[in-house]
Amino acid sequence: MSASTARYVDVLSRPGVPMTFGAALIGRAAYALVFLPLFYAVAEATDSVGLAGTAVAAYGATASLLAPVRAWAIDRFGARPVLTALTSLFAGSLTALALVSVLGGGGVVLIVLAGVAGAFAPPLGPTMRVAWGELAPDRAWLRKGLSLDAVVEELLYLAGPAVAGLGLTVIAPGPALLAPAALVAGGGLIFAATPAIGAMGPRCDPADSRDHGPLLLDGRFARSLFPALVAGGVVGTIGVAVPVMFTGSGGSAAAGIALGSFAAGSAVGGLLYGGLPIPGSPPRQLTVLVLALLASASALVGASGIIAVSAVLALAGMFFAPVMIVSYLAAHTSGGEHRRNAATTWVNTSHNLGSSAGSVLAGVLLQSVGGG
């Protein structure tokens, strides 16, 4: 079947895709489930919301800041051994967190364990996006695979907190941490054992000039990260602005519905991007998509009420997933053959940095406007 006319079900039926993608999704589901149990486990063990927030921040900081290091290790030493080690250490760290929280361990120990867990978080998402290049080598197939990947990831992070919240109504927070530990251990180790991951062997020649120097010093590659940085900034700004918009008018429930509409719109946009023929080169597509994302998100300034805000966010969301998909496609090319894991991870890191910056700037601006 021609890649240009293939359906998503055809992509899923390609050799190696069901096992590789399925195992990766099981492992990646852990990341959508870990934050709430971690927060409440530390809060319950220490009787301190402040320490719980610090533990979550420690986990997030090491997971994000050390992501390029983990990606470099995969490119340098091979995906299978590095992912196997990281997955085992991450699952072990979460298990230790669960046990220490149940036994009433001190806040410092729990914060350190949370930071250790984040440091070992296996990059299942970025590595799967590189694996798509092996499983779907034709560019049209690759675009469909990455689109499907982005949509499913949106759905995981949309459903994950809700599932975790429901689980915490029947399971104590400490033991609840064993669920993401089991998911990442099972899915991650199976993922690492698949042929597609085994094909990502160690870099044969460490002295290869193509692998010298940080990727960020490559101007062409650094420029390709800008759209993901902008998209992250939009997400961070929305995440702070929307709850403030509904303060005293619908509260957290209205904010949750509105933010959920952004994720839903993103999932729809990802499906449409992967399923329709889109004209133009990737750089031109990125320019149009980023401008559309900024223009639609800026309409929040004139929106009021849950229906209008949700509609604006759903429209803006439709451009978010395509921006990330094309950014990953660009990373496959601009990162070079020997640094694809690092290149894909830098797209994620750029998005996270943009999100953090957007959150901070939105908070400062809203505080300033509010005069508080």
C-alpha cells in the first residue's frame, strides 16, 4: 500500500509496530500517573504540602534537566542497554519512594529519592519517536507514525491525572506509586527488548567528527527548536491564565474543562495533520502552524465564559500537536544520523523550557495587572 494513502490502522499493522509502540505506551503511561501519587505520598508522610511540592519539583527538575544527558548516553552506548538500566533504576526509585513514604520517612529523604527517580526517567517517548524512523522509513509513513504518537500521548496526559485521582480514592498514595513503577518496568523492559530498539546500536566511532560538539552549537538545529519553544510558551501561559480567568466563576472545575478542551483539540489536530496531505516544506509548515497557534491562543484576551474560552482553546489546541509533530520530523533530519535521540530529546526540552518560561511570565504579568 502507498504510504500517502495509508490509514492509521495500516501504520499500526506494519511489522514491529504493535509490539514496539504498545510496549512504549505502557511504559509512558507511568509518567501520566506519577505526579499525584508522588505529591500526596510525600504530603501524607511529612504532613507538609511545601515538602510535597518540593519533591514534585525535584522530580520534574532532574527529569527535564538531565534529559539531554540520557539521550546522549543512548546515542553513544546504544538504546537497549541504556534503556534497560534506566528503566530498572527508575522503577526501583519509585518503589523505594513508595516504601519510605509508607514507613514515614523524612522529607529530605523523600525529596532526594524523588530527584533520583527523575534523574533515571527513561526517555521512552523520544526513543519511540526515533524508532518510528526504523519502523516507518518512508517520510509519509513517518509523518503518520509521529502524528499517531503525538495524539496518543495527548490522550495519556489527558486521562492520566483523572485515573490517578480516581485510584487515590481507593489506594493510599504510597502504595499507589507502585502502579507507575510496574507500568514502566513492564512496558519499558519489553520496549528495550524489541528489534527496533536493538537496531539503535552504540555509536561505532566516538571520534567521528559528525558527533563532536553540542547539538545546540549547530545553528541549523538550534533554529529548528524555536517552534517547540514557542509552543511550550503558549502551553505554560494558558496553564496559568485559564485558572485565573475562572477565579470566582466556576473555579477549578471550569478551568479543568477548558484546559481539557485544549488537549482534545490538540488530539484532533494531530489526527488531521497525519491523515491529510499538507502542502509546503517542513519549515514553511512550521511557520504557518506557529503563527496560527499564536493567533488563536491570543483570542483568549477577548473571551469570557466557559463556552467561549473552551472553544478558543480547542481551536488553539488543533495547531499545537502539528507544531510538535513537524518539529520532531525536522529533528530527524537536522540532528543527523548519529544523534537522533539527542535531537528528539532537545525538542522535548525546548517545549518544557518554553512552558516554564510561559508560566513564570504569565504569573508575573497577571499579578502585575491584578495589582496584588
